[in-house]
Amino acid sequence: MGSSIAAFLKPATTKVGIITAITFQLLFSIIWMTGYSGVSDNTKNLKIAIVNEDQAMGGKIVQSLQSNLPFQTEVIASNEEAQNKLNMREVQMVMHISPDFSKKLQTPGQTVPINYTVNESNPSMTKSVMQAVAGNITATVNKEAVAAGASAVLTQMNPQLPVEQATQIAQGLASKVSSDIQSTNKVKDMPNQMLPMMLVLASIVGTMIMGMNFSVSTNLLGASLSKTQKMAARIGITVIAAIVVGLISAIMVVSLGGHVDKGFVALWGFESLFLLTFALVAQMFLTLFGNAGMLFNIAMLSLQLVSSGAIVPRELLSNFYHSISNFFPATYAVNGLMNILFGGPGVGSEVGYLFVIAAVALVIDMVVVSAKKTKVAPSVGSVPSNA
């Protein structure tokens, strides 16, 4: 048994397999723990748009919120502009105070809503955080409304007003303000909410393994083809594979009940593009570093999952991870998938960035392959020199 184990450990592939398993653990632990460190403290990076159309009490409410909320706030003149920013994910929630807010507060027995809008075409954490914020804002505004309303009512009444009647008035004012939370681009269930992360994870891992096997196939071909022919064949097969795999993935998503806001063709085309981009980036590292390129691909897998916004909103990440995410294809894949699956703006910007990243990876791959010297394989039947 001991000799068998020793023999099995001799090949380089066995050692590489063990090193790869260790590398996965090390890189994932380091990147995920540092990537999500301080997420709770970074909620200050989330932004709320406030549309105030009430010229009386509304101004005081806005000033109070800007002073006390642990978030960025932006006062916007029109609700239409604020909703557009929400759809573009430039803000995480819109708070709207109606023109007759103060007037309704003075009407006995009437509850006045504050309107909130949340875009569900975001990581699920964004929705839950903003819903909690809406409840806290309403509670704060309600206290101010009670104080203002009680003061206004009691000053108009007889100073000899009995205590019981004053208490009844105060109780009637205690719930003058309520929350009216609306959602845009609604996501119907958890499987749909997790689709962007699942598709990106499957694509990165799949193309990474595909690239590794393509590299093995390239070496096995030896001198039977020139390096230019092998590279052209590999790139051609990669393009075809991306289109076919993207088609299969899109069919599975739709057939299993996935919600696709912008249609099947848009999903198929976009998936094929980011699959191709992931494949070219993975192959670039393998061409640059050989078998060691897998270590870079493992690191890229973890970095992209952490920083893409598929799990945690990018606004909550540290400046380092937020900045480097701009150079990773997964960031644009996740953003585009949210737009296509859940709703939102077009994906023209994401498509452009993916093309740029794919082109850079392809050019680097081609330059390195062209610069490498061709290894001459021994002819079949040749006798080794030490024979």
C-alpha cells in the first residue's frame, strides 16, 4: 500500500491536484473574508433620493433626515427624475412627500402615507435594507408629525380642556403617518433572485475548466499543426462553444420558470457574450503562465464573485474591491443579467465593456502564442539518444 501511494504521488498531476485544492481554500478564505469585511459599516454608501413637494412640514422633514440618516441623500425636484435614477441603480430608494402632506396631517382621523419606491432588480440585500430604512424613516417622521399636530390642535382648543379629552386627541394623532412601499422590476421568488449569481458562477467555473482542457488538447497535438493553426482552431471552437452553451443555459432558465423581462434572444445573446469573455480571460492566464495559470483563474473566480454585486451590493464593499470590480467581466455580466432578467435599462454599456475585456484578453493571448518558440516534438519511431 505504501509503495502504491508513493508511486501515485510521483506524477506532477497528483501534486498539482493537491496544490489546487489547497489554493482554493487559501484564496477563497482570504478574498471572501477581506472582501466582505466592513460591509455593515459601508451602508453609508447607499443613496436615497428624496422628492419633497410639500412646502410646509416637508422641508423640516428633509432637513431632519439629511442630518440623521446614516446614508447619502439627494434631494431631487421631480419624481420622474428620481424614478429614472432608481431604474439606473444610481440610488437605492426613492422617498416621495406629496404636495398635500401637511394639509392632510391637520385632518382629524386621516392617515398620511409617505411613498417609497425600491428597485428589486438589485441584490436581495438592497431590498431588505431599504425596507427597514423606510420603516425607521416613517417612525421618525411620525413622531415629528404627532408633536406638530398636537401643538396645533391644542392651541386652538379651550385652555380648560379636560385631561381625558386631550389624551384622546393625542392618541388620535399617534399614527398620522404610514409607509407606502412600492417596488419596481419585481422579482417573484428566491430562485429568480439568485439567477445572476448562479449563471455567473457556472459560467466562470465552466469556462475555466474548458480552457484547461483546451490547453491539454493543444499540447497533445504537438507538431501536427502549427501554433497559428492550433490557436485559430482553439479560438474558433471557443466562440462556437460560447454560443451553444449560452443557448442551452437560456433554454434551461426559461423552461424552468425563470423570469426574463427582455426576452429569450436577449438572454441568449448576452450569455454567449459573457461566456466568451470569461473563456478568453481564463485562456489568457493559461497561455501566459501555463499550468500555473489555473491558480490565477482560481483567484479570479473568488475575486469576481465577491466584487460583482451578485451577492452583496457593490456600494457596500471596500474601496479596493469596488475599484477593481470595474475591470472584471463578472461585474458587467451581473449588471446586464439583472437588467435582462428582472427589468431595467438596456445592456448596451455592459456589452461594450465585455467586448473591450474580451478583445484585450484575446490580443494578449495571440501575442504571447506568437512570441513563444515552437517546441519540436520527436518524430514517431525515433530512438532516444541514451538508448
